[in-house]
Amino acid sequence: MDLSHSIVHLKRKLKPHYGAGKTIGLVPTMGNLHDGHMCLVQESLKDNDCTVVSIFINPLQFNPDEDLATYPKTLDEDTKKLRESGCHYVFIPDTQEIYQGNIDSHTQVYVPGLSKLLCGKTRPGHFEGVATIVNKLLNIVRPHNAYFGLKDYQQFLIVKRMVSDLQIGTRIVGLDTIRDPGGLALSSRNSFLSELEIQKARQLYSSLKQVASALDQGESNFLDLEKQAYNRLTVAGLNPDYFSICNSETLMPATAADLDIVILAAAYLGSVRLIDNLHVSLAPQTQATQVIE
């Protein structure tokens, strides 16, 4: 496994693969790797001749009051996991290497519409930071395939839209959320939670499943379902940001005409922000649903 800290070094290592017609997969991460990340790596290793994993905590996607300084850093453990997985290249740039010292005036990529909904409302600038770093990584690595977890479904849609609009030739692959035995979606920020808080955090997934079940039984008052779920989260000790039933492509509020729905939720537990979602497919004949976890 090769470690690269500079763009020039990584490009030099990858150049022979381009010439030989080999396929390259990219897994962008901010480190503190868990089983969800490693599933992305394994999928890339399966699909491609070589795999690049990037580890970069991107300051551009953090707001001033968020946890950039305390975001968990486990580089030695991360590189050990990646070496054992069979990963070929790990790209570990610093902020100077990525932004060349001008982060405050750096060009940013903005995906209109999707970036202003849901998480975009309470995290202004976050998705501009995400789109910018993903665009840079795609330009640096030039992968055939790039892999993202569907836990952050809004991010996945934004990246797909950006790649389509800018005609970037990378296929964006989304993989299902990996959960702990109690249903909590794996996240690097879970390491900040106590055992008691983890039990509370599991209410997020439980609420998503309750709403999915109601849809399965034919309930169509989406606003009422959202209010009930929001209240359940509050009673459970969480501070909800939103709980929304949306069209799975536009993330606009779902209507009775929508057959492909995603239920999305975000909530704070102390200073830790949790997100999760469930995808629901409605059959037009029976209005029965299939919940995809």
C-alpha cells in the first residue's frame, strides 16, 4: 500500500494505471474509519483494478460553531485497517496541499436547490464545502468509480447532481447504511456518545421505522407523521433539527403522487449531530411499501 501526502506524488503513482487502461476506484473519507467506510473500500476493491482512499478533514464543510478541532483523528489505526484490507493507495493531504493557502478565497462549487434543503438550512455553506472537495478529489484521482454511503443521502444526491451537471466521467456509487446491532447508523461522531446516549440515539432509526410502517399501512397524512416523529424524538431526549418525508430525487416534501420516498431525519444529542434516513418504495397498484434499509 502506497501513502501519498502530495497531489504530484499520487498522480505519478496513478499514471501507469491510466496508460494500462486499468479501472480506478475512489473512496473519499475524513478518517476515523469504521465498518461503514470499510464496506465502501471492499466494494471498490471488488469493482476496480486499484483503489484510492482519501483521508482529509475538510475545513470548508464545517461551520464556525461545529466540531472541526475535535473531529476524531485515528490515522495510525486507519492506515492499519486499509493496509489489511488490500487497499492500494491512501491519499493524506493537508489543508495547504488541497487549498494552496487560500481557503478563504478559494473557488467553491455550489449545487443549487438540493444544497439549501434539510441539512443545508441549518448548516449554511456545508454542501458547498462538500461539493468543492469532492470535485477536487475527482479531478486529482480521475477515478472510474467513487463510493459514498447512503447514510448522508442528501450529500449523495448533491454529488450525483454535480457530477452530472459538470459532465465528470465518474460513476457515483451509493451503498446502504451500515448499522450497529441496535440499528444506530455507524458514524465517526458516534465515538463522542456515552453508552446511555447511544441508547437514546437509536430512537432516530426507531422513529424512521415507525413512519415507514405507517406508510406501509396506507397512512398519507405526511405532515402529521412528521410531527409525531419529531415529538417522539424530543421525548426521547434528542433535539430534532428536522424529520421530513420527501421525494427521493428532489428532496421536496412528498405528495400522494410520489411512489419513491425517502424519510430523512437529523437531531442533536448534546453537541453531536446525528443523521439517518430510510428509503420507501410505494407500489402504485396496492400502495404497499418496501422499506430498503
